[in-house]
Amino acid sequence: MNFRRDFIKFPFAAALVGSLALTALPSFAQSVTLLNVSYDPTRELYVEFNQAFAKHWKAKSGQDVTIKQSHGGSGKQARSVIDGLDADVVTLALAGDVDALHTNGGWIPKDWQKRLPLNSSPYTSTIVLVVRQGNPKNIKDWDDLIKPGISVITPNPKTSGGARWNYLAAWEFAKRKYGGDDKAKDFVAKLYGNVPVLDTGARGSSVTFAQRNQGDVFISWENEAYLLEKEFGSKVDFVYPSLSILAEPPVTVVDKNVDKKGTRAVAEEYLKFLYTEEAQDIIGKHFYRPTSVKAQAKYAKQLPKINLFTINDAFGGWEKAAKDHFADGAAFDQIYSRK
């Protein structure tokens, strides 16, 4: 498995020049290139999905399509698009990061989530606890992560969408178990007191835990935990906590870019294809939770039902959660400054 964290900017497709060449072409280009700017743990998923979509688009339109991928911490990726990275589509870790594309430059409309089914989230995931083989520290739930001497690996919520899901899952567990936000804040402060390093993204934390052998437990995306188990089966296990969060990674076209590049039709079809049964099967195969009933049934054993809460129910949605917890000077900054 490739754990590269490189942030890669892909070149534009070569421009077509010359009036004779242009007149010889059909009404649309014979090939097109898309850039999918995504978050850390989706690399393997989109490698296979992109191959399937290229065949679908060729059969539908007669046009060849090449899809380039860019990966990193979800918040960092959103900022790169805002700063000019020419993404045709973004497939990020959380709606708050996508909302930033509207707020900072109007790259997408405010109601972008209404353009595709299920609030533009074609798959879901959740957060689990990856431990060393045999679970030598006997880690079973969130409250084990605040014990003295336990080293916890998790990314930085300032740059990683996955890290925000991790943080909020731990917060809500503590709020329910110990009663109230003050108790939850103390709990999460103790948890981050056990974090030796904050990587910028989930894949970087995977490397820290699995390859550099740091930490006793890695707070992880469910799909990333399965990939680690597949790659390092003799070294790691993972456990489901008693309560976790329903992570809903959303997708959207980047309107300003696709209209400038003339790629709207293929970019929109690319995202719609995520909802097809063929794509939903690929999604389940790569340990994300499909949204289609058929794929859910197929992958039910490897993706068991667990006790999940939603961001809306527990935190009033991403806008409020970001303001209360991840804005400058908000709860995370207050907690981490204690270290």
C-alpha cells in the first residue's frame, strides 16, 4: 500500500492549437482531464473508481477521460482550491470544508449540498480505534485513551477533516458519559495531552502509527483501519468504540473551474456515477459504507451496525461545530494550549 503524503499539483491537459486541427475535431474535445481534489484516505478508492468511470464515460460519450488525484488533509485541500488549485471536483472529508469554497471566493453556490442525493454524500464512514496486535494496552473505548501512559495518534483538527470527526466523537462520548460540555472539554484535553504529534492528515498519522511504530492507539477512519489491517495484519488490530460519529464525506463540482475549463458535463457525470450500483460496490470493497441498499447488504458483515450519532444532532451542524470547536481561539485551541 502506498502511504505517500506528497501534495501533487497536476498539469493542465495540453491546449489544442491551430485552426486546421480545430476544424478537424468533433464538437467536443477527443479527450478531457479532470482533477479530483480529495482527502487523505481515499487514494485507493478513487484509483479503482476512476478506472470504472473512464469506461462508463467512453461508452456514453465516445470521449476519453483522465482523472488526476490530489490528496492531503481535508481542510488543507480546501484551502488549496481556494488559493487556485484547479479542481474540477472536490471529494472532501466534511461539509464544513466544502462550505469554505463558497464562503471564500464563491467557487460553488451556497446550496451545493442540494444538487446530489443524500446531501451530496454518496458514502459514509465512522471512526474506530486501531491498536497494536493483541491489544496489549487493553483499549476498548474512548475513556481508555485518557489513561496515564497511553500514547494516542490522531491528526491535527486545524488541517484534517478526519481529525475533526475524531475530536467530536470523543467529545460526544464524554458529554454523554460524564455529563455536560465542561466535562467533555476536560476529557478531550486529557486525550490530547496523550497525543505526542499532530500530523496534518489521516494518512500521515497512519504512517506515524504503522510504519514509524509510534503510539499505542490510532484514532482512525474505519476504511483506513481496514487498509492498515490488510497491509500490517501482523502488527495491528482495531476495535469499535461504544459510541462513534456518522461521518458523511460530501462531494461537489467546483463551478468556477468547470465553467472556465469547459468540463462541467463530465465532472457532473463523474459525481453522479458515485451513486450507481457499480460504484457503490467499489465503495464497499474499499471499506467505505455504501448508501445503496444492495451494497449495504453485500458488505454488512465487514461494516457492522454500530451506535452512531450525527453532527447535526449532537453539535447543530458543521457551521456551529466549526465556530465552537475549531475556529481560532475556540475549544480546540483552548485545549491544546494547555499542553
